Amino acid sequence: MNRRNFCIVLCMLCALCACGEKKVEAKRYPMQGEVKALDASAKTATIAAGKIGDWMEAMTMEYKVQPETDFQKLHVGDKIEATVVVEEPRYYVTDVKVVK
């Protein structure tokens, strides 16, 4: 096989491999919880949350908060409602609302 044919076959194989990849759809879950700690440098919040859909049982864990404007409105002790976005293996909290 000459170099030109090899390049054509290689390009075709790459195209076929790319067609087989499926982007995993992000899952979104409502969350209710209480902010236990904040890390301003990492933009994370430790949140004690109830059960989160079929993704997570009730527990306290650290979540990245996006966008930064949502992180800025948080204080330790705040009760919140938010959305957890799961894009395995990554997850983060967004649409944060502080509730009374």
C-alpha cells in the first residue's frame, strides 16, 4: 500500500471512530441543602443535602459552584435550593437560590 492510500484509509478510520462517540447528556437534579463550609479559592461549597434524585443519597459533600456569581451569594449556614448538574465524572451546583 502506498503512502497516499495509507493516509486515506487512516482518515476514514478516524472518521468512523469519531462517528461512534456519543456525548453523554448532562443530568440535572434539584437539590435542597445547607451550606456548611466555603472555599473561595476553589469556588466550592460543602453542602449538607437531602437525597438528590437517583444520583446521590442524602449526605454532606463538597460541590463546585458555577457560575462565580452563584458562589458569591453564599454564606455558611445558608439554606439553599439549587440544581446539580452531573456530567460523569464531573458534577457541579448551579442556579443557586438562598431560601429562608
